[in-house]
Amino acid sequence: MSMEKSIEGPVARLSMLDVEALQVAVFGAALDPIIVMDESGRVREFNPAAEQVFGYSRAAAMGRMLAELIIPGALPRGATGRVSLATSPPGSRPSWAGA
């Protein structure tokens, strides 16, 4: 029996509440920063390790643009475009990325 098969059943049976509780536990216990952003680049999750590394509380980070939180203002303006690339749908290229 493969590992994939052995966890497929129990994972498939998790309710949305269980999944959310698991997500909160994993994000909270992670030693590395975990930041989740939506397709527009706004922060949707910010774990305690991210708070320590980047110096913002979760409450202060939630809903803000990721680029304004983690890219220093002294960097060239084009540096924030990399966040746009990360949020672009697969196979698409932002206009600044060239052909």
C-alpha cells in the first residue's frame, strides 16, 4: 500500500472544520514563516514565525499587500513586480515580464 493510499481515506473524510483546525495548528507550530496571499497579492494568512521575521503582527498584516510588507522601500520599483508574477495564473505573463 502506497503512502498516498494510506492517507487518502482519512484526509478525504475530514470536515471543513477539521481542515481549518489542522491548518491553524500547522501554521501556528511551523518554525518557518508562512504567508498566504490571494491572487491580488493581499495577505490572507500570516503565522507567528512570519510575525517574528517580518516584525508585523498578524492583525497588522492581514489584508495588506504582501509586497509592501516584505519588500524594502529602497528597492527599485520593478522589484514589486515579482509578486505580480507569483500571483499570475499559470501560463500567463504580466506585461512587465516581456514576451
